[in-house]
Amino acid sequence: MANNRDLILLESVKTHRSRLRAAFLFGELDERRTASDNLKRAIGSVVLGAVICAACVGVSFVTKTMSDQAVARTPQPASTQSENR
């Protein structure tokens, strides 16, 4: 019986500390649960998506430019077709 009370007390202290920590880090409950949180997440997601797209386009551009330069550097074999006239 005494052991059960101790566990209940320890769990309530743990819960209380986690709530205090959350309030300290993120503000009061009214401030934390606003509609602007979802708006911030949406804007952040759009910005992150734009950065990822820009990185993909940049990598593609650099890869194509490097391959074009490699093709331009290789000597083209002279065509030895005979002219039939």
C-alpha cells in the first residue's frame, strides 16, 4: 500500500515538472494554442519546400553544365566520308 502511494507521488511530481518545463519554454497555455501555430508551420513548410526545389534545380544545372563542358573538351573524330559526286 505504501509503495503505491510513493509511485503516485513520484508520477505526479514528474507530470508537474514536465508541465512547468513546458510552460517555461513555450509560454502559457493560452499563448501556446493559437491558430498562428498552424500558419507558422504552413509557411515554414512552404519555405522548406522552396529551398529543396532550388537545391534540386541548382544541382541539375551544375551537372548539365559540367557534362556539356566535358563533351566540348573531348576531341571530335574527323568524319572520313568519301564524297561521291
